[in-house]
Amino acid sequence: MTTARFPAIIVIAALIVSSAGPAAGAPEKPKEQAKVYEEALRGMMGQPFSKVVSMIADWKFVCLDAWEAKNPTAKDVARHNRNKVKFSKKEIAGIFGPGGTFRVVVFRKLVGTDATSIGMIDESGLSTAKDLTINLEKYAVIRAVFKDNVLDLFKVWPVLDQSSLAGGTYLRR
């Protein structure tokens, strides 16, 4: 190997490593990370279902909900809606109106937790429930829509708490 080629090989290897995706040198903040996911998914538009799901799984996301339907009606789609990641009426008409075979997958990834302690002082000056702690889990969420087995549309939410995903109730594990 000559010395002229050696630097070129290092540059090529560095480019390959840096383009490996969100896992390589991933930003810490959820909003910055969400932008990385959006860019990667934008480049995956039109790619097959298995390839996209594999990439999202590599980011350590897990499936929260999945469903499929052929020529779904607005009522069929609304039945699968979740509180914050639901399809609006306009989205339902625009996405599912033309018809086709659809797969919708909602992924989530734990990005942080928050805890707070609460308590009250009653009229006698005594504390009640002072050791009650509420733990809140925060998730990054990706909703991917596949039409005829290729990625057609996606949406990324950088941070949603567990009650936003469950329709106002807390998820217990």
C-alpha cells in the first residue's frame, strides 16, 4: 500500500463510520435526536417495510402498536387512534382516501424519566401522603405508514409522556 492511498482509505472509512446513522455520535437531547431520525426516515421513503422496521429497531425503538388494513375507512383508522399520535380527519382523508393496503406501526423509545414527591398538610398541620412519588416516563415516538409495503409517510414526536400515549391514563409495567 502506498502512502498516497493510505489517507484516502482513512477518509473513506471515516465517511462510512460517520454515515452509519443516528447511533454513531448521536446527540443527547431528544429534539436533536428526533431531527436525526426524521432525516434518516426521509431518506428511507419508498423503501420496503422490513428494511425500515429493521433500521428503527436498530435505534432501540420497540413497537407500541401495529395494524394493517386494505382500503380502510375513516372509522377503521379512528378505531386505532391513540391520544397524541392519532391521525386527524384531514390526515385520514389524505393518506387513506386513495385506498390501498396499509400498515401502520407506532414505535416508542424511552428517552427519560422524571419524578416528583407530593404531599399535603391538613387543617391540623399534619402531613398526609408526604411520601407519595409520581414517576413519569418520557418517550420518543415514531409513527410510520406503509402503503403497499413501502414507507409512504412518517411522523416523529421527540418527547411524549406515558399518559399522552395511553389516552390520559398512566401505563403501568
